[in-house]
Amino acid sequence: MTAVLRDVTLRDGLQLTGGVLPTETKVQLIRDLLELGVSELEIGSMARPDLVPPMANTMDVVAELSPEELARCWIWTATPRNVEKAVAAGVTRMQYCLSVTDSHNRANIGRTTEESLAALPRALDIAAEAGAQLQLTLATSFTCPFEGRVDPARVLGILQDPRVERCTDSVICDTLGQADPTEVAHLIAQTARARPDHGVVFHGHDTWGLGVANTLAAIGAGARMVDGALGGLGGCPFAPGASGNTSSEDILFATKPEWLTPEVFARIVELGEQVTSELGQRSTSKAAQGARSRAQAFDWVIPAAESEQS
């Protein structure tokens, strides 16, 4: 099983914490992760800073990055105006987010699902004119905090809407972390069949302890990319009951991409510890805890001398 990890620490990882990281801290984390081998990053959002303060310096971060760095980074958008502002700043990769349920879309974006869909063609035109990619991100694909369980037919209905055809990928989101591996595998496989021209991405949360299991199920069903956040940070401030993302450290340990060595993993664990400490948050990564264990005969455990220094 192979899939690319997209680390979403600097967007979905931050928005529920309320913590604001300085621009220079964000830029350094981006460069550290890219250098270590994490090839895809979600680095910010065009959400209103008064509603989501941790995203207030997103455009400042974008301004500090080179075009080569930006080519590996994604920005969250929800309106054509968001897309217009992002491409004007040099962004070439964006997610256009809408919720499968009207209730959550109103809470998150301030409009109905249909209104978001109606605006999508204009957003796609703006992206195309700039030579940028636009993913379709479907929040509450499994359950909604206001409407409960979501019928997969609602997701598939959006995916089969002709207005989404020009999107590059379909991002299926377990926004509340309430799905199980069987449900995830089923919907990811259905998504791949419904939109064979789109890549499939899975965005999961670990609320019920199934983040890694769901991620592996998504990969097995055809997801080309999966999202995670350092230390399991994150959650949606407009989705009661949402908790942290599936930990990037846990996903990496479970999938072990070719570029991941014990030494690189140790450095990623350290980065997770640094960012959670700066935010005053507790890491929920089981793999990071394991890396700090006393089982020194295991290659993936950080040597005792390094653990004492950190």
C-alpha cells in the first residue's frame, strides 16, 4: 500500500487550538518538513481571521516561500474570492471546501451546499486562468454534527455533479472522526468509481481512535493521498465533537514510505514535540510515544542519549 502523506498541521492542525504561530515559525516548519521528505503540506487558509485567528498570517507565510516551495503547498479556500486572493499571492494549489450537509456548510462557510456548488465554476475559472490546481474537499462525508449520519448517496450526488468535473482531486473528509474502516473503504472505492478522472484523498480524524485504521483502509481502497497533523493536532471549530487529526507520525510509522528512515522519523517526532509544546497542547501520537520508549533494541526508538537531550 502506498500513498502520499499531506501534513496539515499549519491549517487544520492549528485552527481548533486557538494558538497563533509566528510567521517565521511556520515557514521554518514548512522548510523542515519538506527537507525531511514530507512532499505535500497544507499551510494555511483563506478563512476570515476574526473567525479563525490562527490563519491570520497565512498570506505572510505564502510571501516568504519560493515558487518551488509553494508548488508543494496547499491553501484552504471556500469561495471564488478566496481563490482569487490566493492566486494573486502566487498560490498554485488550493482546496475548495464545502460540506455535504447544509447545516454544517452554513456553520462553516455561511451558505448552503448548493450555493457553494453554484460558485465552484467561477472558482475553477480563476484557478485555470492562473494555471493552478483546485481540489474539491467534501467535509462531513460520513457524519454531521447537526444532522447525524450522512447517506453516501449525498456524497456521490455531489461527485457526479458536472460542476465538479474540472477539480483535480476529490477529498473525502471524516470531519468528526466517527467513521470506521469498512465505511471508509466503501466510500473511497465508490468515489474512485464515480470520478475516475479525479485523484482520491482521505482526510481523517482520530476522535474514536480509528484514525490510522481508517487511513490504511482508505489507502487500500485507492486513496492516493492522506492527511495527518503532527501530534494529532486539530479539529474544526464549527463542528461540535470534532477532535484532532490523525497523527502524521502515526501515519508515517504505519506506512513507512521509502524516504522514511529511523533518523528522519526521530526528527519528525521532535518537530511534533516542538510545535505542540509551543502551542501548549498535548501530543496524542502513539508512534511519538513509542519513539520515546525504553525499548532500545527497536530501530524506530530514539536512542536514550537523544531522548535525554530533547
